[in-house]
Amino acid sequence: MPRGPATRCALAFTALTASLAVALPAGAQPAPHAPTQIVFLGTGGGPPLRVDRSEPSTLLIVGGRYYLIDCGIGTARRLVEAGIESKDVKTIIFTHLHADHDMGLADVMANDVFTRGQEGAADPINIYGPPQTKELVDSAFHFVSIGFRPFASENPRAYQKTGGDVADPFVAHEIAAGGRVFQDDKIRIDAVENSHYALMPASDRQVLKSYAYRIETPDGVIVFTGDTGSSAAVEKIAKGADVLVTEASYRDAHDLEQSMKARVARSHVPPEVINVFHDHFISEHLDAAQIGRLAAGAGVKSVVLYHYNPNDRADQLAYVAAVKHAFPGPVFAPNDLDRLCLSSGVLARCQRTAPR
């Protein structure tokens, strides 16, 4: 009797099942699925530099693959402390190109050049960001390569070289506008322009861009606000997200006032300069109450604060309490090197045994 399609499919399925049974030892279980991890390499808002918090930098680990969001000063050191080799981070994504988000790139690149050696440009590291990202990457590599020329001269076989110079393994990709900006077999990223440059002259805003990102992973959706003030576009892209990772540049009006006074005392700047700084924070950053309203309006499941500088643990808890006035869900206030794990849309602190 001829076999129909359904019979052939059943036989194929039976054969596949049998082959899997042979491949796995008796009683063996498939390896457990590793949750998506969010590793906070730098949680501070800067400048200036601080003792306890590096500048903004966050590592996503999805299916064993690394994605670095921003790269402030201290990123390379925090990667070492987290037990992660920078050369294994093949994708770096910038929200915007303010100094506190990108000045750590040269350190990471230098460590990559040193540890990758002959791998060189054959296995590129892709760096994504707004317009001028190519200029940033090219300038950083030129700076780094000066210090490696003597090494390459004395030991050329240790480094891949092109045209007599150290090979450049870094490839810049500029994001000119919002929409789908990145996709591989692990994640998808969509971008919108946020309000961080709202006070900038319109002519400059044609070139200088600041983005929020919505990142879809197998374990749930993570939204990074980037640096931003109140923004309908950010609230829209955050709709229904499992995790909102949001800047929290100041707790409330009193906190901002104290920050401005400290800036005057530290820098002795005139009042008109402080007034511009004040307007920048009011219009182009978020306080804790605004975060609560954003999270509630977008219907996100959980909130994570970063780009913040609480004075102590009590101040951290005050940030959380202020967010929860409007948002009833979980609110996390991490320190540098804290890890959060996302599984089936639920965010929690990673267990010590969580795979890296």
C-alpha cells in the first residue's frame, strides 16, 4: 500500500525520536534553558567620576551571547570583575554619544586588540550607534593603535597587521533614524528618538541623535530608555514591556536643587551656566515620580533604575518608593555588578548558579 504524507511524517518523527533516544544517555536530561541576564557594569550618572559607581554600561546575555549597551568609563574594569572577556562581546550599541556613555570604549577596544591577537579583523566587533559613531570608533582605534605599534613591531606574528599597522577589527554602523535597527538569531532591536536633546538647536538635532531601544529576547521584552526626559515616543515603545531599564538622574526637586548647589561649589560656574544645567535636567532627564508615571502609562511589568547617584542605601530606597507612588510593580535599584535574570517575562535577581 502506498504511504501518504501523514504516514511519511509519522515515520520521520518516529525515526527522529529514536535517534534522539540513542544520542542521549539513559536518564540524561536536556540542558536547562539559561535565562536572559542583565549585568549592570556601570549604574552611575556622570560626570564626574565616582568611587562606587562606574558610568553607564549594561551587558545583556541572551542565549550565551553578549550585547553591550553603552560603554562609559569603568566598563573594561567591570567586565573583568564580572568574569567576562571583552573580546567575547561582539556587539556594542550606544544609546547616544554623551561622554559618560562612550568614553570607556577605548579601554574596551585596547583590551580586545591585546587579547584577540591574530584573530584581528577576521572576526569583527560590530559597534552600533547614532550618527558620528563611525568617527568615535575610528578615533578610538587610532588612539589605541599608537600604543600597540611598538608591540607589533617587535613581535609582528602576535598581531594581524594591514599596511604595516595593527589590523582594525571594529566595524561601525550608524543608526540614522528609528525603526528596526538590529536583528540576529537571538534578539531584535527597535529604536525611537527620545527627548534627551529637546533643548538643542534644531539644526544640531538633525545630526545628533539620542535613542531608546526596545529589545525582544526569547525570555521577554526589555526597554532601555537611554537618557531622556518625558517622551510620548518612549512611552509608546515601552508598551507592555516586561522590563523598563530607565535613567533616574535625580530623585525629586529637592535632590536636583542640592545637586545644582554642589555643582556651583565644585566648579564655581556663573548662575547663567547653572540655569542651563537646571533646565537640562528638568526637560531632558527623568526624576523618580516621572518614571513611575511612565511605567504605569506604558503598562510595563517591572522597572530597573540606572544612571543614578543615590547617596546611600536609604536614598536608593527613597528612589524606589517615589517610583512606586504611581507604579505598583517590582522596582529594582541595582549597584554595579548586580545581575538580574529574565525568564518567561518575569524579572528577578539571578541565582548564584546562573550561567554566564
